[in-house]
Amino acid sequence: MEEYRGLHERISALKEERDAVILAHNYQIGPVQDVADLVGDSLELSRAAASMDCEVIVFCGVDFMAETAAILSPKKMVLLPAPDACCPMAEMVTAGEVRLLRERYPDAAVVAYVNTTAEVKAESDICCTSANAVKVVESLHEDQVIFVPDRNLALYVARFSKKEILPWEGYCIVHDRFTPADVRAAREKHPEAEVIVHPECRPEVIDLADGVFSTSGIIRHACTGEGKEFIIGTEVGILHRLGQECPGKWCYPLSEMAVCVNMKKTDLQKVCTALERLEPRITVPEEVARRARTAIDRMLAVK
Ligand code: 13P
Ligand code: SF4
């Protein structure tokens, strides 16, 4: 506890010295969330990276999130305290594959989930996150949409759109593991609870859910909804904020095993070291960043 407090104080002092802001995703470990200036979902963190007034952004999340921050804030220094924190789903589609898809479907728009590399974003027309995927697809004038890389999010969007959605076969190794049997078992254990899940879940899990939201959407729904008990179908790190921000509500994980190991690679020591050494630094080659930014900016303009 003493060591934890010491690190906390050292990080606060360094933050001031470096004119730094700490952004953390909702899946980060509790102590990292507690030291952050903002904890949020991918969309909230992207907006913050674009608008915050500071010299340095310490991104506590995975690589594509830090890359997005670097693309949106080319003048700021973006640090990723755990440089090996990646998103396996983001590696499931390459820029070359997107170019081949474009050749095959020349009339289709390409929507890239923000969980992609900067190179893939650069080949896409527009990005989306789990919070705005339906709105982004509906904002396009094309009737055919290539959606990469998450097939589950693509199929979720297709429920609300008349457009022809062509899903790529990528998936999140954490969310794709939830099963209808998990939902049935959790409902049996907590019969009064609402089941709220992330749209990266499989369609057969979504069919059984009462609500589908981004990570921050899940928190908002649990905090402000009428219900008292919730079964949460996403990564377990979200329970930290739910515990802090939803007093009087009971939130149970759909599975205790829903852990994204990459999101757990950041700890307070690494945050402190990153601020001391001003590395590991995330940069994106200028030409890739320029094209990727067009796709991200188009997403941020969707109301
Ligand atoms: P959110 O944008 O909903 O926070 O999701 C990010 C993510 O990686 C989900 O697995
Ligand atoms: Fe990627 Fe899934 Fe981890 Fe989110 S939970 S960062 S989609 S592997």
C-alpha cells in the first residue's frame, strides 16, 4: 500500500513536470484507472486525444489506441507504457487485404473498426468504434459496406441497416468466447439481473442479451438504468468503474475468465517509468498518418 501511494505521488509529480495527461481504457487494472485523468471507451479516448491541451499523452491501453492518439495529435508525444500491449483482432486484417477487397468490390465503402493498424485505417474510408458503428455505417451513401476486421460487430450493425454489409472474419479472442450457455447459467444464478453485453460478442449471445453497448455505454446503462442487478458481458476490468460509479447496483461478470491479457500489461511502475524516460514512444509514418487521419476525422464528424 505504501509502495502504491509512493508511485501514485511520483506519477502525479512527473505529470506536472512533463505537462502530461494519462488516458486509460475501461479494461485497465484498477490502480492504473485510479491514476488516470480520463478513463473511457475507445471513442471517448480518441476525442480526448484530439482535444486535450498537453505536451505528452500517456496511453494506458493497447497499441492501436495509442496509434490513434498519435495520428490525431501529431504535435504531442504519445507514450505507451507497455509497448507489447497489442490487440490480436487488430492483427487479423492487413492493408494489402483491404486493397484486394476494394478491387473485388469497387462500389463498396470500407469501414475500419478502430481496432485496426494505422495502415489499415489509411486504406479505409471511415473508422468506427463500438459506440458509433451503426451511425457511421448509416452516414455513408454507398449501399455496400466492407466492414473490417470484427465479424461480430459487422453482424450487429447489419441488424440495424438496410445496406449490404460484407464482414471480414476477424474476432476478439475475449468476447468471441462467451456462449449462450454462459448467459443461461448466469441468468439462472441471478434471475433478476439484466444481461448487458458488448457488440464484439457472437450473434447468438447478443440474441439472448437485454442490452448491447460499448464499454462506457455499459457503465452508463448500469448506473442510470432502473435495474439493480446486471450481468456484464465484456472484459472484467470494467467492473472497477462499475463498482466505483454505480453504488447500490450489483454487477456480475458473464465470465470471470473474460480477461484481455494485453490490457493487463500496464501497471503503475510502467506508467512511472514511461513518464521518467519519455518512452516507449508511439509514432506513425507521416504519409500513413495523413491518410488514416482522414478516416478517423470522418468518424469524429458523425453526430
Ligand atoms: P470500447 O470502444 O467499447 O471501449 O471497446 C474497445 C475494445 O477493445 C473492446 O474489446
Ligand atoms: Fe482487442 Fe479484444 Fe482485448 Fe479489446 S478485449 S483490446 S478487442 S483483444
